[in-house]
Amino acid sequence: MIRYNYQGGNVAALRELATRYSKEFLLNLFYKMYRIRLIEEAVAGNYHKDEMKTPIHLVIGQEAAVVGSCAVLKDTDLVYCSHRTHGVYLAKGGDINSMFAEFHCRLDGCTGSRGGSMHLMDKKVGMAGSSAIVGGAIPIATGFALSSQMQQKDNVTVVYLGDASVEEGVAWESINFAVLKNLPIIYFCENNFYSVCSPLHYRQPAHVPIHKKAEGFGLKTEFIDGNNVLAVYEASLRALQHVKENKGPVFIEATTYRWYGHHGSHEDADENAITGYRTREELNEWKKFDPVGMLKQVLLEDFAVDACIFEGYQQQISHEINQAFEFAMNSPRPSEEHLMRYVYSQ
Ligand SMILES: Cc1ncc(C[n+]2csc(CCOP(=O)(O)OP(=O)(O)O)c2C)c(N)n1
């Protein structure tokens, strides 16, 4: 199982942190993660109908990383991310109707059907953009942090990056610049140990963890269990405080694991899977550290939460999902007249 220097990584660590918080606070974090889980399952379950005209990259298994980190942000704080957008968008307060309409290539989509799943953008909630080019969001987000600093704005920019994006030179050029200029930015690396089908140890030397590389550039760094939503929340709070105190950018490496294939709607960890790059055994091992399941267990066992609360959540979210599908299917399709909007040329 791939888990270099894995930190915490079990329900006991989450349980210990949970003692610092109220039941309501924890239920709120749970609801946000569970909502993303159910939405992603519904997207996966309906994808074969071919009504969603977009490639998809599901975040199932990685919910704690986005929910724990976005929980410390305000609407005016900006987030950028890679192709794996759904979790960041929803955690930042994005609208499910706009997201589903975008997947269905409709005018009510958050980019009016221009972007699809890999390019969600919604300024209302501070979802400033996303890029399908590995590492592509990093310099853009760094530029936004520079702009905020020059305009003396009080906001912070967070850019979500995968473990593969630190293999792009532009990641380190941007980070070097951010340190030099003391920019108000947090680099949040969701290390899920794979770049499509290539494991991390094929691509990067095992004795130099990603946060250690960042440390060499002079940032404050954090190395956390990205499946422990409270570890993520606390590290993000520390990072936010550091940035707000004008002490410079922060790099967070959060270890996590995606359950589904790199893209598309299926799990691919199977002996019979065409890719064959990881085993069912490895996936099952990681499923023991299910971010949603671990928090549910703590809520049930330590906070005496009644199981029917979770059933209520499930019904509420399923209803929301059904309505969002309906909304998307009823939204108008773009026409030729929309094609040239926002296209500028001289
Ligand atoms: C510059 C560039 N090279 C290659 C690709 C093809 N590609 C798309 S996603 C991906 C893997 C990205 O892995 P990671 O950054 O770890 O994010 P994850 O998919 O694990 O969330 C690759 C290589 C690309 N989109 N852009």
C-alpha cells in the first residue's frame, strides 16, 4: 500500500481531534463531505446516459481535503484548481444546479457551457478558475495573489494541485516568486499518489516527499493526513493565520486517495481492469480510511448522534440532486449567437 510516512491515518486520530469541537460543527463538516460523496455517486451513476457532455474526474475518497480546507475560507477568498474540480467547487459553496447544467452543456452552467467539468469557474463564490493543464492553475493563482497584494485586498488565494503538478517547472517558478514577493497564497497539494496510472514512486524519488521539496523554497509547510477532515481544517487555519500575518505563502501536502478511475465513472482497481496499475487490495486498504465514514463513526460513537440524522441527510441531498438533474435538462442549450460571446479580437 502506498502511504509514505503516512500521518495519523486512522479513526483514532480523528476521534482525538474531534474532542475540541461541537457536535454541530462536526455535523456541518460531515454534511458537506457526504453531499459531495452523494453528488459524485449520482454523476457516476448517470454518466453512461451520455447526456453530460464532458469528461469527468471524480473526487470520491478525497472529500476531506477540499471540505476541511474550504471551511476556513470566505466567499471573497479565491480558489483555483486542476481538472479535478467538483469537490473544490462544491466545498467553496458552488451551486449544484450551475455545476450540473455545465456538465450538460447548457446555458445555465457556471461558465455558460464553455468550460465543462474541467473548467468550472464561479466568481460569486470565489471559484476563480481551474485548468486542465497539469500545473496550469499554479501560475495563474500566483498572479491573482500578486494582484490581491498590489490592490491591498484582504483576501487569500488557495490553489489546489495534484502530486503530478509538482513535476512541472512552472510550479516551482511560481512558488519561488510567491516566496520572494511574500504573496498571500496557500498551495494545497492533494497527494493521491497517482498521475493517471503512474504511481508516485515511478515519478519522484521516494526519499524526497513533496512538502520537503517545497520547504527548500523557503515556505512554511504542513504535511497532513488529507482523509482526516479536522487535521486538514486545523492545518488550513494555521496556514491562513500565517498568510494573514504577512509571513508569506504556505505549502500544504495532504495525503489522500481517489477511489474511482483517473477519469470517467468507474472504479478501476480490479484484476480485470484494463489498466491494471493498482490492485483491489490497495483500494480496499484505503477505503478503511474513508474520510466520510470515519467522521460518521466518530459522530455515532462519541457524540451520540442518532443514525436517523444521516438518513435525513441522504433524503435531503438526493432530493437536491434530482432537482439539479431536472434543472440541467431543462436549461436551454447554447446557440450560435452565444458562440462568439466573450471572444475578443481586433
Ligand atoms: C501539461 C500536461 N501534461 C499531461 C497532461 C495529461 N494529464 C491529465 S491529468 C494528469 C495527471 C494529473 O495528476 P495529478 O496532478 O496528481 O492530479 P490527480 O489527477 O491525481 O488529481 C495528466 C498527466 C495534462 N493535462 N497536462
